[in-house]
Amino acid sequence: MPEQVCSGVIWHFGFNVNFSTTLLLILAFVAANLPFLVERIFFVVQPKVGSKNIAWRLLELVVMFFVIGGIALLLEGKIGDIHKQNWEFYAINAALFVVFAYPGFVYRYLWRRRGG
């Protein structure tokens, strides 16, 4: 496997490992908060009555978790072999994704707005 270490950064096939990890974490944070910041169902359909229900937001959160998981698999495949993971790995990733979604949840449901 061609691998080069240049000033502490590992490059696999011209792909920076640190960059892909940072990109994945930023994408996961943004994707986890999108269901709470966007009023359209799956970012396309306007709800018929008022605002989006919490059930839609949670469903979007689950879908976004799997989308980010797919992106993570693609990035891992670019770097090298995809490692087999057990259920604990996915449980921890789901918990981390929910923690990432907390700012959006606070903004949507817990933040006190003046005049409201």
C-alpha cells in the first residue's frame, strides 16, 4: 500500500487522512442539525399544516445518520480497506450523532424567543 508521511500527516493514494476525518465530522454536525433548522420535509416538501412535526424531524435525523454513514464508508474505502465493525461501533456513532443534533434541538424547542 503506497503510503507517505510528510510532516506528521499520512497520505494514502494522495488522500489526506486528517482532512477526511475533519470533513466527516463537520458533515455529520451539519447533517445532524439540518432536520431542526429546515422546515421542509426531507428538504423538499412544505408541510400542509404549520410547521414540521417532531416525528418528521426524528425520521430525517435517522435518514441523515445513514447518509453520513455511507459517506464515511466511501471515505474509508478511499483510504484503504473497510474494517468490519460490531454493533457497539454503530451504537456509539448513533449516540454521537444525537449529541451533534443537540444544538439544533435546543434552537428549535428550548430557546426562549422574545415576544413569543
